[in-house]
Amino acid sequence: MTNERKIARWKLSMLELASELGNVSKACRIMGYRLQQFYEISRNYQLYGAEGLLDKLPGCKGPHSNRVSPEIEKAILDHCLEHPGHGCLRVAQELALKGVNVSSGGVRGVWSRHNLLLRHQRNS
């Protein structure tokens, strides 16, 4: 059982305890939750059922809209494997000479996604 599932079961047991005791405040005190958390959990359970008890991390789903195109990413990777000693700015400038427009931050982002931030990682 994953940690998320354990937390979901803990939340469900808090909801059950509150209904058994008939006292939300006392159930929250026993289980270590605040009242506001209880009401959020209760609302999620009523709306979505057991899936509503799972913690969902906020954030971007899928690739970011500003991500470089696959063609540019391939050009960056090809260049950095040919010239592993070049830094982000040098790669961006060299690619600009070839007609590929990308910032040094974009180069670094591609390297980060492919675990190539260090020169010795780009050597192999």
C-alpha cells in the first residue's frame, strides 16, 4: 500500500470517527486535524468519493507551454554531444548562427531534462 493510500485511509477513519462520536471537534482533536481540514476532507469525500481523499499535488500537468520544440531540443542535444565543453550561452550562440533561435536558459532546461548539466555527463 502506498503512502498516499495510507493517508487516504487515515482521513476516512477520521470521518468515520466524527460520525460515531457525533462531535467533529473532538474527532479532529483525537486525529490531529484542524476543523478547516476536516471540512475540506469531508467536502472532497462527498464530491469525489474515496478518490477525493487522495492528495493531489497542484502544478502543471504535462510539458510546460514554453518548452522548446522537439526539433530545437534535438539540435541542442546534437550540438552538446559534439561539443561537450561548451556552456549554455555558447551553445545558444552557436545554434543562432545555424538559424536555431533558443535562449541559454532554454539550453539549460533541455540539459536538465536529459541529466546533462555537468560537462562530464555530456562527454559520454
